Amino acid sequence: MIIENKYKVEKQIGKGTYSNVYYAKHIEKGTSVAIKFDNELELSKKLIQHEIQIYLILKKHKITNIVPIKSFG
């Protein structure tokens, strides 16, 4: 599967109640990324905002084992 004509999805690396996470590579750059697909057709804005807040808190405290967000939407 190709996402946004940029990423080639290679395998599923995680599964949860609300989403699945896949390992992918950027087609041109060859960089590895994790792509999260939500299982719900439409997530509430509150849930999305909550996930963003968690990420920002981890980043603020310089937690080193989080991956950067390349795209959201």
C-alpha cells in the first residue's frame, strides 16, 4: 500500500483498540516511519487533541524515544 504517494507500507507493527500502527518507508528518501491508522471512521476532535497534548508533553520533557510527527490529518 502506498500512502500520499510518499510512503510504502511494509508491515503491521502494532494493534490496539482504536488504531493500528504500520512500518513504512519513504519512497524517495528511504527513511523509516511508523504510520498510525485509526479504526474509527471519525475520531472526535477531543480525542485527537488529547493525543497531540500527550505528544507535546513528551517532547517538552525531552523524552528521547518518541518519533517525530511528519504529517497529521
